[in-house]
Amino acid sequence: MHPPLPELTMQVAQVVPATEAEGPGRRFAVWFQGCPLRCPGCCNTEFLPFKGGETRTLASIVADLERADVEGITLLGGEPFAHSEAASALAAAARQRGLTVMVFTGYLLEDLQRRPDPAVVNLLATTDILVDGPYVREQPDTARRWIGSTNQRIHFLTDRYRADDPCWRMRNTLEIRVEKTGVTVNGFPAADAVGLWKGWTRTKRTQPGP
């Protein structure tokens, strides 16, 4: 039996129950709605406002997670650490179910470690892989899979994953799903396809991805 879940809600921009484009293996990906940072060139501008998205209970997200055939969850945004109470509770629930946790943040690890907020401390404590640093569009990363710009760092906070795993050097992928409510896109397009991808998704998708 797992411990009872806190009665929390969260603003969610998008959920992809099973993806290989947001971290190692098959992962359950959650994009939070709302980010205080404004990185030029952000590919998720729809996720920056704190108003919008969908209000979901922690229990409903975890129920979806339990039905998914994945090895872990990935938290993105928006900015997960701007939703640290809900994000830390979700990460803890994933860990209790034997899953791994990967988090993308625009903040630096050192700055997060100095915060006295218990929810930030708990989220870091339940994270296996942290990718930190703001996205810098002038420094695109073409060597590391899943990483947006070369200034961003990968922190392996537990021994569940290793830096020398060949998965980090594989090519990025873009996933497109046609669903009843519209088209969703997540992952990284090839550099020469960005214009086409952006134009297509602006007119086609109803639940935007990165």
C-alpha cells in the first residue's frame, strides 16, 4: 500500500502518458502551466502564463501514471520549481511506485539548494536527473540528447542513471500524436525543420508541446 496522497491541485499545460522524447526510456511527462522566467526563444511560450492550462488533482495525475507503462516521470514547463509543492508531491508518489524522476528547470542547482522552501528541498531530494539553467537560443546543443542549449547542465543526483550512458548521445526525436481533441507535439525537431514545425503546430495543435 502506498501512503495517502496530499489533497493538492496543479495547473497542467500538457500530459503525455508515454514518451521517449523527454528523457531516458519511456517516461510519463508533465508540463506545468506557468513560468516566471522569460528565456528568449522559449519554445513553450504558451506555457509561460500562470493562467491557463488545466487544473488537475494530484490523485488524478497519479492515477494516470499508474496506468502508464513507463520507467519514470519527467517534469517540465513552464517551470516545475514554480509549482514546487505539487511537483514534489508528484515526484514523491512516482518514487514510491518505483519510478525515476527527471526535472528540467531554468534555475541553477546552486540557487535552488539555497532556497529555504521545504517543497523545493523535497523536490530536489526526489529527483534522479536535474537539467538546470536557462535556455539560451544562441547556444543550441547538438551533442546531448534532450538538452536545449550548451550552457545547461545535467546533474545525476542519484545512481539510477549514468553520464556515460550512450542514450545521451543519440539523436533527438519529435513525437506527433493525432488525438480526438487535436494534435500534440513534443520533443526536439531538426534545426532545419523548426520553421515548418512551428507553423504547422500553430495552426493544427490544440494542446501544444515544446
